[in-house]
Amino acid sequence: MTLIEVMVALGVLVILVGGIFMVVQTALKTVLLIDTRASREDEITNLTDILRSNFRNLPSRAHLTAVPVTDGKVPEFLFIVRNAPGFLTWLSAAESENEIVLLAFRQDSADGHWRACLKRFVPAANFPREEFDPKAILKAAAGIPWLELVADIERVGIRFFDGNRREWQDTWTDWRLRPALIELTLIYEHTKDPRSSAAVFWIPPVKGVAKT
Amino acid sequence: MNRGFMLLEVVLALSIFVVAVVGLVKSLNAGLTADYQQQRLTTMRLNLQSLLDEALAEPPVESSTEVPADLFHVSYRREIKPADVRISGGTNLPNIFKITVTAQDTQRDNRVIGTLWTYASP
């Protein structure tokens, strides 16, 4: 073999190996992408299913508000649910009928992504039963860690359907009434082809003003 | 003996290589298609449940509503009809409605149906 032949042979070998490497690398990347997307979809679907079944079974005496909270540190959207023993409980029973459940969508100041978190606590005996001020409740719940349900959400959209006024609104402030529907939109992959999940949950109506 | 490759040998080697690469690309494509289909099915199921839930927010009235095809080429039709529910003796129970949501996949001629029964207090 001449030197030229060896060089040509090596050149062809390098091109072939390079091609095979590219194909295998693309295959691995694709498998990883599909796997990641499937897990994300599972996480979001599970959260949606849990929320749907819990809102659908919300006790008739339960009260809820949902408002944005900006305390200067972590922007968040906070659901406050009271008088709902068993709401979003799956590993253990509610500790008390007076337990307060906080479901929050919190934005991470580092990367701007949102997380769905849960916190439940039994307030002190003298804590007012009609207190729905998010700051007072967050203060009472300080020190109790958030349980992270889903992380890395690009964007969150929440709306409430007022069954009496027949219109959608961005917050729910009157704890004496309950929304007929809650719409939750989660964009969990912001690419050229964004992946999102939009779900509407129905809450059983309660006639009149519910009393605590 | 100093001889190179025959044309036949080269063609054979290239053919094997091409077959292997095409197989790999096809399997990748199948994976991506499965991922897309999974996303469509999940979205279809979510939308179907949401349309059923939305129907519960209104007092049930006999109606038919069409939702045009979305990004995934799936259209939805919601029908609310009085249900024919009879108890022993043949008495018809009034004010019970059947809500049916049909998700029609216009690409694959596939449909998924969700049903719910609701009672309208008079």
C-alpha cells in the first residue's frame, strides 16, 4: 500500500466513524428528550388529576380564596383553603378540622421558573376562623416547609369562573362564595413548539353563603 | 498479493451501512411520532374532562356545542340531552341529563367519548 492509499483509507474511516458518532449521538439525545418529555407530562398530568379530584370533592363547608402575593421576595399565587379536612391529603389524614391548606405557585427568583408547592398546618386555637389575609396566614405558617409538587414550570395561568356574574376573573377574594370553575394553564416547556396543559376544574356549588 | 476492493464489495459494504442507518433513523422517527401521539392523547383527555366539567357549571339545557379543531387537529362536540332513566314500574325520573363530549381526531379518524350524568334541580 502506498502512503496515499493509507491516507485515503484513514480519511474514509474518519468520515464513517464521524457519521456513526453523529447518528448515535442524535439517537441518544432524542431518547433523552422523549424520556424527559414523558416524565414531565406524567408529572403535570398527575398534578392536574389530583387537583381535579380534590376540587370536585371539596366539602360543602370549605372556603377558599386565591390571590397573588408579592412580599418583595418570591412572587407567588396562593390558594388558601379552610374547613376542608382531607383536601389534598393522600399520605395521612388531616390533623384537625381547623387545618389550613396552602397551595402555592411560586416563582423561583434565580431562573424565573414556577413551582407548585403545598403546605398544611393547624393554626393556633386563637387564630380567627374567618382570617383569609395571605400575609397573616403565611406568617402563621412560617417555619413549616413547602412540599414541592411540580417544579420547572415556565408559565402559570389561573382563572376563576364566577357562576353568578357569568364571567372569568383572575383572582378569587370572597371566601364566602366559591367559584364554579377554576382554569389552570401550565406551560412546562417553552420551545418553538411549547408544551402546555390547560385544564378546567369544576367545584360543586353550595347554595347561599356558607357559614363556618 | 496486492489487490484492492472489488466494486461489488464496496457496494455491499455501503448497502449494509445504509440499511443500518436507515433503520436507526426510522426507529428515532417512530419514537418522536409516539411522543407526539402521546401528547395529543393527553391533551385530548384533558380537554374532554375540562369540557365535561365546564358543562356542570351551567344549569343543564338540551344543546349541542361544537369546538373547532385545535393545534392537534382534534375537534370536540358537547351534547346535553335529557336522559331516559326509569325506575321499577316504568316511571321516568325527570331532570336528569346526560352530557356527552366527543373528541374527534380528524387526522386519524379516531374518537374518544366521555359521558357524565347530572341532575338539574327544578
